[in-house]
Amino acid sequence: MVYGRADGPSAVEFRRAREEWIDGRIQELAEVLKTAGPDLYELLPADLGEPRRVAAAVVTRVAVDEARALPLVETARWIERLIPGGHRHDLAGAARVLRSRLATLGEPALWSWSAAAWQEMALWWWRRHQPHTGDPARDFAEWRSRWSAEVPGNGDVDEPERAPRRHGRTLLTLTEFFASEAEPLRLLAHAVLRSPRTVAAVEDAVLLREEHLQGAGHLRWLAEQQACAEQLEAWRRAQQETGSEATRAFLAELSEAVKRYATLVLQPVVKALPAGERALLHGSRPGAHRTAADYLDVFLDWQVQPDEDAWKDGVPSADVTRQARERRERGETTWQGMRGSVPVWYHIVTSPQEKAAALAYSGRPSASVVRVRTGDDGVTVPSPSPFEGLFHEADESADWYPDPGIDVPYQPDSAFDLCALLALSQLGHARLEFLTVHPDGAVHTLRTVRALVREDDANACRRWALAALAELAPDPEDLADLMARDEEVGGDQSDEVGGPKGTGAGGGPEGSPAPEPQTPSAGRRATGGSLPPELLGKVRSLLRKAENEAATEEEARAYLTKATELMAKYGIEQAMLDDLAAPSGPLDRVVEVHPPYAKEMRRLLSSIAGAMRCRSVYPGGKAHRLRVHLFGFEPDIQASELLFASLRLQMLDGADRADRRYRPPGEDARAYKRSWMLGFIREVTDRIGAAQETARSAAEREQEGTGSAGRSVALVLADRSTVVAARLSERYPKLGRSRPTKFTGTGYWQGRIDGRQADIGGPNVVPDPGAGRLVG
């Protein structure tokens, strides 16, 4: 660990790690443009420098336009200035396609409330590699004209590692910092920081944060140093409770030294980071209180993304059109929803006066135009209410609207509405869509406006929504289940967003229909590749014995190991037989998982399927959030389902048992169980993979011993993997990555231990702290 070394990372090492990470992020953003906007990517001008830096800046600029609800024509206008001769191309069409796909990519950097920060970083990185004329004013004027945006200059953003030097300190570790302190403090601090207990505590704290940091080594170092300071301060508080007066005075000196380190070294570096990096660092910190980001992460994972038609100016989506007609018949004119990660307010214009007012509205906060309401009837404001006078008058002479204006309802008992309100407060504006409904039933968009929210009002919204969500769902991971229950009761929140979901959660292709659910036996063909009844009965018998509560841990492990080996062996043998005869071909099947802990069950099934040579996809959309679409050959899919049925029960039982035995006092039970399940899943699937490797090696030895003709086992299995990948690619041509899993509990390593001791067996596997990311 860095804090245990005598020599911490120098400023040069910190800068190198930072540059490598930023360069990697720029590459990933460039790939977004290359994949989601190939037409624009091909048109990028050569005179702006390295293409991927230009591509990264372009994609973040387009994301900002979408978040700010700018019309497509505005996006096309600045792209035309960026690309010489761009007017000869359909830039509006290319921008429409890109904007429609950004929300489905599952790329956190392009979420609406963080897009501006990533645009700043991308443009700064691009500028950093541009030639200069020697006239800074001229350079920045040309860059501003070309990009139609301010390009960040030099300063702390460029070299945050230099920030502490203003205070006479260089970038150093807490251990180095204490080297300059008096000997008693120095020796004590070194002893505490290097104790096994402190090292383990810091490792656990960093483990909980590092995945959210997206591989940023320099931010990981800052997180590690923050954890060191916190652990040293925690040790000091524990000792001070029982120490003498002299001891307490000495420990107070220790506390002051730690505070100096945070003030003189860590805080200046953190403050000098760009907004994007700073947000990653702050957002990675777990805490007892729930933050808006915790709820919004889960909400976005659950949220339906709009289809491409939703981005066409003046053309409402089919869902919005249907809602407008239905609500007009009921006498309702205003409702709210989400379009991807952007809050949307819809209002049906019903009179010439309203039409004139809508066309004149500037989007500035004005109580005469928009009033956010809460309450059972969606209009009555409870007393006291944080929304009383939420949107204050800005300029009555410039912005007016016929009384009573627009009332936007948010229900205080609706998880969907509260999360939408959080998104509104985080972003600081909503997309206000003025709609017209014609006598023939046709619905048109009269105008789209970026309706702003004052900062103090946004803060009030955030506080109120967080307090209400904390009561409805103390654990943010429960949000999806809560909103699903709201739907089942009859809530209509699902109707407030348009189109099928694309790949935002590792889902399917944009605009394609989601697969229909099937029972485990539905859709199967009577092929020679399915598990024979005799083997199937034997495997099921072994699994039942493993699940029997009367069985000891050693017996359960032996039963599961044998069942896994049988399925692995049969799958490989069947692959060799298919290679000699007519292959049965790959299948695909949709499998439903069920609460409790549906998200972890989905992960367990996908991980097992991956170990069994299958591929898995999370179909998008609310209706499919509990489904996993498996691709593979029949015996492998069947084996995956059998193992999942057994391990699901054992994971639930094991989590309850670990919770009773090992959960630290005061820690949230669901958070502990979820983190335990992540460790359990990683361990048991590693062991399934080891059983597969053992079966493959045995088949290869048998093939060599018999001298049988034909291709090797490795080639046959590789070909099968290629065929399965082709089948998946045909069904889902535009796959996204699932979002990183954040967990706040401390049960991960215990889950790995329990998975190693009680389930699959086989050789020990070195734990991988990166567990939790799943790619469809």
C-alpha cells in the first residue's frame, strides 16, 4: 500500500497516472462517437489535430446540447462551423442519430448532469495538445470560434499536483508528512498506519471506492490517503476516550497534524481537479447517509430510454402522442416524466392566449409560468411545503403566462416522481414541451424550452426528495423493486417515457423489440445437444443433496463439485460429438429472475452462464428488468439454469447466515448482504470455471491417448464461442456495457470465503477486487 511505503508517489508519478487515465477516458469517449455517430466521426476535420481528441470533445459537446434541450438545428449549426464544408452533409440527421444513442450507451460521463464537466475536460485535453502561435488571446479566440464554446486554459486544472506547493508542501503521503513532525508523533503515526488492522481497514475502504473511480490511479491514491487520515483519526478518538489528561493532550496534537495534512496536501489537490475528476472522487465515497447520486444511479439503471424518434424536433414520440390524447380526454393538460436522464415537463396548449405565452416564454424561473406541486391531488401544496413559491418571479414584463399557468405534479409517495425531482435538482433545468392536440387527434410539438430552476430552489428540491426517498427506500438498491411494486399497484409512471430501452443496462439493440419471456423449458428444440434424461436426473439428485440442510458443508461441496464436473464433461463431450456429426447450433433463451435481491440474482445467472461458455444480455426496459437473455448451446444453457436454481437458494441462505454471524454492529443488513453476494458470486463462478478447465484438460488428454482424429477440443470450443458470439451480435448489434456496481457493505471478502468453503470446491482462486462489473 502507498501509505506503508517510506517514499510515497511523487508529483511526477501522480501526474503520469492522471495523464494515462485521462487519455484512456478520451479514447473511450472517442469510441462512443465512432460507434454511435459514425457519420460524424468520418467527417471530423484533420486540421484540429489527433482525431480521437476531437471525437471526444464532439461527443461531449453533443451530450451537453441534449442535456440542455437545445434544438437539433443549434447542434447542427456549431458542427457545421467545426467541419469545413459541413453544410454539404446532413449534419442535423447525424446529430439526431448521435443524440438518440447517447442515453442508451450506459456511459456515466454522458449523463446529463455531468456532461458539462466532461466537455470541459475533453476540450481542455484537446487544447493541451494544440500548437500555439505565441498570442494566447488570438489562440483562444480562434478556438472559441471553431468550437462555439469556451476552451479551458492553463491553471490548476492542468497541474493539480502543484497546488500544495502554494502552501510550501509537495505532494506526499501521510507517512512522509509525519517525517517532519516531532519524534513521538512520527513514531506513533507510523505504528498506527502500519498496523495490520489499519492496513486492512484502509484496503476495505479503497475496495469500496475503486470501481466507481473507473481505474483512475491518481484518484485512487487520493482516496487511499483520505482513508488513512480517517483511520488515524478514528484510532485517536478511540484512545482518547479512556486516556489520561496528558494522553488526551498528546492525541490532540496528533489530530491537529492529521488535519494539517488534509488541509495543506489533500484538499488543494482535490480542489484543483477538473469538475469531472472531482465528481468521481466525491461520488465514490460511501457514507451512512444516502446521497442523490446513490439513488440516481439505481434510477438510471431502471429507467427506460427513449427511441430515436423522440429526438426529432417537432415530432412527439408515439408514447407522448398517446398520453397527450388520453390526458386531453380526461381534462388534464400537464404531466412530468423522464427522457433518458433529462426531466421533461409536458403541457398541452389549449387556447390562443396560451399559444402566444408559450412562444414568448424565455425559460427563466417564473412563478407565473411553472409551479411544482406535491400532494395526493397533484395540486394542493402541503403545509409547510418546500415548494411554496418554488419558481420565483424573474421578470413579469418579459415572461407572462395566462393564469393559472402550469402546475407540474410530483407525488411524495412515488419513488419515480421523487427520483425525477432529484434529477431536476441535479441538472438545474427541465425540458418543457409545449404540445398541441388537433381535432383529428394529431399531436405536434409547438415548442421545446429549457426551463431553468434557481439554485436555491433546486437545493430545496434535493433535500426534500432525499428525505422522502430515505423513508420509502432506506437502501437505494431497493428502488427498482419499489418502483416495480408501484407499477403493479397501478401507477402510470412507466407511461411517461417513450420508446423501448436500448443498451443502457447492457440491453438490446436500439429500437428493437425486447424478447418475450420464456419458461425454462419454453422454446427448446429436441436436439441431440440437450442433457439426456439419465444425466439430468443424476445432476438434479446431486443438487438436491447439496441443498439438503442435513448435509454437512463438506458433503454439500462434494455434491456440487460432482454435479458441476458432470455438466462440464457432458458439455465438452457433446461439443466433440457435434463437431463429428451435424452440430445442433446455438440457442437463445430468456430466463426470469425473482426478488428478493433480483439484481444480484441476475448477476449470479449471468456469471454462471459465462463460466459455462454462454453469453448473457440484460434486455432493456422496465418490463424486462428481471430477465436475462442467454445465448449458447443447449447443454450449456441447461446446465447454467440448473446450477442457478441451486446456487440461488444457497446464496440467499448463506447471506442470511453471514449476516447473523459476521455483520459489524450498526452496518445496514441489506448493504452487508449485497456485498457478501458479490463476493459469493465471484468465488463460485471462479470454481465453475475451474471445473470447466479440468474437464477440458481431461478431454484433451483422452483425445491424445486414444489418438482419435478430428480437431482439438480447444478449437471446437473456440468455434462454438465464435458461433454463440455471432448469434448474440445478430440479435443485439449494438450492445452497451452495464454500469459499475457500487456496494457499501463490508461483506465482500466473507462472501468469497464462504463461497470457497461451502460451495463448489476445487483449487483456491486469488480474490479479484474488481468483482462486480458485468458485460452483456
